[in-house]
Amino acid sequence: MKLSQLVFGFGVFASTFSCASPTDTRPLRDSNKLRRLLTRSALLSKAKTLQNFAYDTPKRNRQIGTPGHNATINWIYDTINQFPDYYESYLQPYDMLLHEDANLTVNGKALEVYSLGMSPSGKAKGPVVHIPNLGCDKATDLTGKIALILRGDCQSAVKDAYAGAANASGVLIYNTGNAIYSTMNGYSLQLVSTPEGPGVNDNGSGSNTLLEIAVQLTNFSINNAVRFSWWTAEEPGLLGATYYVAHLNQSGINKIRLLLNFDMLASPNYAYQIYDGDGSAFNSTGPPGSAEAEHAFQDYFTNEAHQGWTETEFDGRSDYGPFLDVSIACGGLFTGAEGNKTVQEAALFGGEAGKPYDVNYHLAGDNATNLNIGAWIENTKAIAHVLAGYARSFDSLPPRNVSVAAKREVLAKRGALRKRGSPRY
């Protein structure tokens, strides 16, 4: 096995499977043969499996820490472990604290509010009662009431503990003195955590594509190491990928020739978008090797699939961010999220201009019916084609420059809209 690695990543959980170079008589990796093994029915079956995991969870999602999330981990891990002579697999555990967004409504008016770390999910409704002494002392009976507490003097956890001991239904901690108190005192409110959907396109599509390719890859031998990785907690801020990169030493970083990222490959109102590694569309060039990865995908769509394509920016909203930050070459595919499809893209790919690429992005409707199967299988075959080339040889990539790490802006920007590239005809 060569020391250099090709890493595939997308946001599900921090599990890594390294592909060994088998010593048996399996044929050397071939793009056409591998692509013929990849089918729509296999992808759709996996999509329905993820949907079932979500629907067996009380909130019908696969958020980190839920039964749906844990079932996903176990399923992928068990699938890969069916090939112990081909893959070396491991789970990379890490500790993290999670909280969700919260909604606050007072007499029908929505107010800005943030959930506190370690706050449980749920609803609270009742009269708001101001708590004296900044909530740092034991409170009288608060059954059925919302405790309104001014920030300061003691930790928020102490305030919450005292209110909880007095049977409060919920706690609001504020930081603007009596103005908020006079607005809210005596009113009723409802505090609701915001759930997300099953995530079958985002990012079950990328997850399932790589799992199916990993399974079919076992029919072939390879020259270069290929590592398949499923990163945890992309949505809260690329946490799994960040943890993985942070725990690589410099030698480990230097061994990674290329990270290929696949996040949302089956958006219903899709566009074939390739990450702009050469900077020609967005004037931001990736580390050496990123341009070559972009060109490899362009070559597939132009010469193999006879399809148009567009470019999309490395905007930091997926798991490639931590790899770019340590100057690892990156590339990948994307079919669009909540942004609207352009007129040019509609002319190139069909679909509806002015409508979201995925109308169910981060919603309950992101299930197995929320997929463009044609786009999904085409992207899957594109990935298999590019992987076949790099599994054979890295000769098309420039030498890995490990002496100087490029200074880059930290890319974990979860709130920004995904930007669209310019169509190529």
C-alpha cells in the first residue's frame, strides 16, 4: 500500500474505512466495469433504509445522538465489516455538546431567543414570573410557570438548577435589564425546539453513494490507498471532520493527496455542480491538486456523460473546510440546496428556474421521495470514474507541497447561502 491516500468524505459520522491493496487475483480497478455495477435500485434501497431509520425515531430524523443516527452508524459499519479482507475499519469517538435552535412566542409575537447548551428538547408554556436576586437563591414553588431571570452573579446552570428544583416549566435568562421584564411579565409563551427531517438527500445521498461504491470496489484491486469517511455533526459546524483533521499529525496530513467531498447529490431541481478548484469561477484557488480534481470531474461530464456542468464555490458549508484549512487538495460534487436555480441552469439541466434546488432542504419532506434518481446515479458514476483513476495512479496530481501551509480563512460558515457557479455549455 502506498503512503499517499485518497479520502472521500461527507457528513454522517466520524467513521473511517481504509481500503487495503488486496494481494489476490481481483482485476485492477477499471472505471467502466465499476460503473456498470452501480444501479439506481441499489441507491434507492439504501435511501429507503435511511428513511426507515429516521421514521423509527420519535422526531422522524437522524440527528446526532438520536436512535436514527445510531442506527445509521451501525448499518454503515456492519456493511463495511462484511469485507474484512479488504477494509480496515474503525470508529473515531469524540465528545461534544449539542443544543438546538429555539423559538419564543409571547402573545403571538416571535422574539429573538437562543437555546442554552445542555438544554433538553421540549415545549414549555405558562405565565412568566420574574425571579428576584438574579435567580442565584432557592426559589419558591414555580410549578407550571416560566422563570424569567436576569443574567449575572452566578452561572446559568445554577439559575436553571434552582428553577428546576422549584418545578418551573422553563427558564428564560435575559441580559437587558427591566426592559425585557416589562415586556414579558405575566404573559404566556411557548418554547419549541426546531426539528429537522430525515435527511435522505442531505446528506443521505452522498452517504449512500459512497457506501455503494465502497461495496462494489471490493471486486477490484487497487494501487493507491482509498479511505472512505463518514463525518459526524456536519450540520452543527463540521464537528466530525474538524475533530479528525485536528487529530492528524503533520505526517498524517502529508499522506493525504486529495479529499473528495460529496454533499447532496440528488436534489430534485438539481444542477451538476463541480467545486471550483482552479478558481476560474470564484477567484479562489484550492491547494495544489484541487484544480486537477475539478478537471477530472469536468472531463467525465463532458466526455463520458455528455452533460453540461456548472461550478460551485468552496464556501465552507461542508466537510472539506477543515481539510482546506491545512492545505489538503479538495474537490467534489454538489446538486444544490436552498438556493434558487438560475435561468441558465434550467436551460442546461431542465427543471424550474427561480425555484430551490431542494425545496425540502432541512425539512420533514427530505425523504426517499425527495430525490432526483437520474442526477443521483449520474453523480455516483462520475465519482466512480474519478476514483478509478486516482486508485490506479496519482500521476495527474502535482507534487504535494508540505513545506508551507497556505493561510486560509476558516471555512465553517453554517449560515451563509450556498453560492451557485456559472453554467458551462
